[in-house]
Amino acid sequence: MRIDVVTIFPGYLAPLREALLGRAIEAGLVEVAVHDLRDWTHDVHQAVDDAPYGGGPGMVMKPQVWGEALDAVLAADERPARLVVPTPAGRPFRQSTAQAWAGEQRLVFACGRYEGIDQRVVDEAAARMPVDEVSIGDYVLVGGEVAVLVMVEAVARLLPGVLGNPVSAEQDSFSDGLLEGPAYTRPLTWRGLSVPEVLRSGHHGAIARWRRDRALERTADRRPDLLAALPADALDAADRAF
Ligand SMILES: Nc1cc(-c2ccc3ccn(Cc4ccccn4)c3c2)[nH]n1
């Protein structure tokens, strides 16, 4: 997969080159290119924003600069691309979104700032490629860069070879519709707190049942919406007894 990010703050994307994802890039499992939007300005002030038509607070990012930038970035590789535009007004980005995007050959992320990007950039792009306007949560950030870091990590970890132990991607929180339960490691007792006995019993059936019960308990407590959204056949009799 090739990932391109266009932003006026390229430095914000430096963390993509760290740790697990950095190693995946070095291993050639994923390519990442970060581009400075200002490279496609032509005025001395390198203007990327202007006042909003219709008035209102803040500034809007200019369509001409974005149009030239996206044309150039898309032309740099023949693989078909999906354009992703983070915005507070987007459809929710979920694990299912990450799973769908993990199958793409190419993702191009457009990081807005100010009050966002002129809508015509999205509308014009949508005439020639798939475009997703997505939100990573119900809170307002200052720009799209942090959202891109979140989404790139969620997608990249699903790519073959990126995670050391691929099984864990399948056993993700949300992959079975429930939150993950508590996890423990050594020491057996820490500050007077011990590890639940069952986890040391060696009884794999009992351990699986205990873990499922803790996941159900936590989901009911913290995300009842997820529980309500489970398909009817997702809970077996033992689950219902819980
Ligand atoms: N889940 C999300 C995504 C964002 C996000 C993504 C991109 C941009 C580009 C600019 N802003 C600031 C801004 C503030 C007010 C209204 C519009 N935009 C962004 C915010 N916030 N929260």
C-alpha cells in the first residue's frame, strides 16, 4: 500500500516513521510520502486560505492550491487511490473502515486546517475517485493531521506483516463487537493486588469463558450501544446467562 499525506505541517506526520510503522516502511510493507501543500502555491506569501463566502469566523482553504497538489500527488503513482479527508463533519471512522481501507492499493490523505477545505475540492475529486470525509470522534481538533496519524496506524496494523503477531488484529476490540477485557502479566501480586486465579489455572475453556464474561461486563458498562448493536446470534446461551 502507498500512503500519501498532504499538509501544511509535514512535521506533524513525523511519528509515522517511528516504531512499528517505521519498521514496516523500512521493510517495504507500506510506502509513506508526506507533501507540503505550500509547494503548490505560487504567490510570495504562499497563501493557502482565504475568507469564507457568506461570512463567518475563520478562513477556508483555497481550492486552487488543493487541486494542483492532489493532481500532482495522484499523478506520481499509477495505482488507483482513495482520497480521505478528515473533518469533524465526516462519517465515523471505525474499525470496519480501517478494515475496508486495508484492502486499498493507495490512500491519499488531505489534511485541512482553519475551518476546513473548500467543498469543491472534495466534490471535484469525487467525480474521478472514491472519496471519504471521515471523523475520528465527536470532538473538534485544530486540523486533520492528528486524525491522519490515528487512521494510518489503524489501517497499517492490519496490513500483512506489519504486526508481529497477526492473531491479535483478529482478536481486536470491536472485531467481535465487544470491548477487550482486562489483561495481566507478572508479577503475580503487585501492591497487594493479585491476578485472577482462573488465568493461572491452565483450564483454557474456563479462561476463555472468564475472558468473554469480562468483555461482556465491560461492554455493558462502558459501551451499551455496542451490545445493543450485536447481531442476534452473536451471543450464545452462556453469554446470555452472564
Ligand atoms: N474528528 C475530528 C476531525 C477534526 C478535524 C479534521 C480536519 C480539520 C481541518 C480543520 N479543522 C478544524 C475545524 C474546526 C471547526 C470546524 C471545522 N474544522 C479540522 C478538524 N476534528 N475532529
